[in-house]
Amino acid sequence: YGYQWWVYPGGVYGATGHYEQKIFVIPAADMVVVFTGYLPDDELHPTDGIVYSYILEACNDLPDELHRQTYTGNGITFEHPTGSSLQEFPFPGEKEISDRSGMVQMTFISYPFEIMNINWTQTDPDPDLDQYLDLLFAVLRQDSGQDLWTGDTWTGSIGEHEAAYQFFDLTNQGMEFRGLAGVWYCDQSGRGFASFYVTNPGVSDADLVDRTQQLIEGLECH
């Protein structure tokens, strides 16, 4: 950051003004995108999402890093959309992140707003997935202090692994969100995995499932 210019993922940089006045410079695409607007500064702004999720996605001849980025570490590899930021955290109750346990969080602060957490920890073989979900939601309620309501549970798959899913709604600091949690066990690594995908309210169950599976279908254990 300097003099109202910012650096964005994928080699993109831009100038930011009040009310969502923005200039995005995208050298790899030989492109400049300019937005004018009058949106309050404290609202969730859509321009980053328009650039990454629509404009760049519509270009077929761009370098891969402008569409997808790859996370590799702590015994897992997965792709996430360019435009999102990644942070690593210890698993709740642990002091550090490792192959044994940890959490990676993908955040895209635009519209559509998205947060995706992937958690892993050593666990007994073939755990009861429904009980695993109940435990994770109990921990989430205790640690976050958020208002959280759980919905239907159903069974699906993550790659070759059987998975249990559950829809949920939560309220955090007066803002409402919609989400889908999934849990599965990996025989190769002996770890239990959990994913939490959170986005804007009003998203259909089908869209929640599609988006969650897009984000984690390529996750590999190693």
C-alpha cells in the first residue's frame, strides 16, 4: 500500500477512493478496469468480485494464476480462487499448525462474500461423521459466541471419501450469513477433515453444495 494504491492477488494493483471509485491495473491481461460509484464506505463492496469472478473468468487466454492459486502445506494441497486471501491457524486447543492438526482459512471480502475453513486433526479410524459434525458445531458455538442454527444433514462424498454435510445459518455482529459444513475421514493420512463454507444469506441449498464442492473437490492428502 502507498498513496492510495494497493496490491491485489495475481499481480493486480489498483487505486482506491471513497464510495467505491476504483482503478484495477492487470498487466498479465493487458487490461485496466475502472469503476465509478457512490456506495457508503462501510458497505460490502462488489468491485473485487466483479473483477475476479466475472471479468477475469470471462477471459480464456490468461495465465492460470489469474484464475486459480494453489495452497500446499501441512500435508494437504488444494486450489482456491485468485482474489481470495489465505491464513493458517492452529487447530482449536493446539499451539501450532502441523501435518497432525491445523486450519487454513480462505477469505474473499467482496460480493459474493466467502469464507472457507478447512480443518484437520488426527482422529480414530472411521469416526461417526454425524457425531463429528455435532462436536464441531458445539466447539464453534462455544468459541465464536455467534448465534448459529443448524439445518438438514445429508451424506455425500469428497473425492473417494464418504462425507456428512449440514447446512447452517449464523449471525455475527448483526450480519447474517448462510453456510454448509462437511466432514470426512482420510485413510491415507489418518486425519479427520472438516470444511466450513460461509457466504451471503439467501443462497440456495443447491448453490451452497456446488460452491463448497468446487472449492474442496481437488483437495489432496500427502
